[in-house]
Amino acid sequence: MKCQSYDSFFDVFANRTRMKIIESLMEKEKCVSDICSHIGEEQSKVSHNLRVLQKCHFIERKAEGKRRVYSLNTVTIKPLMKMVETHVRTHCRKACWVKT
């Protein structure tokens, strides 16, 4: 059954900035400034995309004093990304490992 939620879910994967954020958070949890440095994007762009990721529960946010620390949803998104990586390494080697 297709609904707008499916569109929202797959829109996340179609956005390169959001994917860079997800890839960055696969390593470890990070604050906004660390994410910005790691992916090479401006804070306003990263913050906007973090809100989208949070709305669809791809990421979680916790307060550490004045800082907000972001991490991947460990129940669904982190395992999903590991499955995607396995699929890509197994079936898309030549096409997918070229840096764009």
C-alpha cells in the first residue's frame, strides 16, 4: 500500500545532503558543527536537513548542555543502511564505487 509516507521516506535517500548526513552519523553521533565540518556544508543547510531527517525518525536528537547531539535511529535506519551497504558492495561494485 503506497501513501505519502513512502514518498517522504524515499525522498530522504534522493537528497545528497541528507545522505551525507546519514553516512556521517553511521560513524558516530555528532553535533551540528561536527556534521558540517565532516560533510562540507553550511550550518543552515545541515540544520534544515536534520529537521527533515528528524521528522521522519531517521535520526534522534539529545541535549548535552547547550549542544544538541544527533545519532541515527539504531532500531531501523542503522540496520537498513548496513543492508544497503552490503547490497551495494555485493551487486553494484563497478557502478557504485566511483566517487562523484
